[in-house]
Amino acid sequence: MNNCIQAAFSSGGGGGATVTTQSITVTDEQTTTSSDFVEVTNSTLTLATRTDGYALISTVMAIGNSNSTATMGLAINYDGANQVYAKWKQYANTGEQTQVITAMDELDGGSVSLQWRVSAGTGKIRDEAPMTSRLFLFEVS
């Protein structure tokens, strides 16, 4: 796949972009009762270090809560802070819901991770087909 993507970025046949990808599957069946942001277990990746490069950071999570009126939160954390944040309301008897969020960052060798929280109840992340929970990096320079 990288060769196809590099070809799409090449100019005049004189070389192309450097493209790398990374992904990590978060720990299945993890839970939280924290109303403060806490790390999603097994969700940390390290960006490449390349001049003039950027990463598209994306996550897809299957996430739910035992409390039918809870508010859930999921964030992409980089540069030492939560940079992109999704917030939604858990509805009764809906099980896990799929959440997708994206961000961009420079290829500066920094760490990227996910954090989450709940307003009440017990939050739960699943990684079981067809509900997958992953963090992806698409790095281009």
C-alpha cells in the first residue's frame, strides 16, 4: 500500500514522498469509572521524526457505558495535552457505540496516545470483530 501512496505523491518521476503507517490495537474489555481523563491501555505510538512531515492521526473505538445517561469522552493526546476531543451521550440499551476522531501533528518524534473518561457508570472499550478499537498514524514527508 505504501508504494501506491508514494506514487500518488511523487512529482515528475523524480522521487516521491516518504510514507509510513503505524497502528495499535487497544486492550480489549478495559473499563474506567474516572471522570478525569485517563490513558486508554495500549494506545501509545511514537511519531517518526522527519523534516517537513505531518501525521494524520485517527482512531476508531467501540466504546460504551453501563449508565444509560452517562456522557462519554475520548481524546487524542499529543504534544503533552489532549488536542482533539469527542463527547457524546450514552443512550439506554445501546451497548458500544463507534466513535471516530482525527487530528494532525508534525512528525516531531512525539508520543501520541488516547485518553477517555465517563461522567457516571463504568465505561468499557471493546476490540472484538466486527467492533474494532485502534489508533492509526499515516505519516508523510
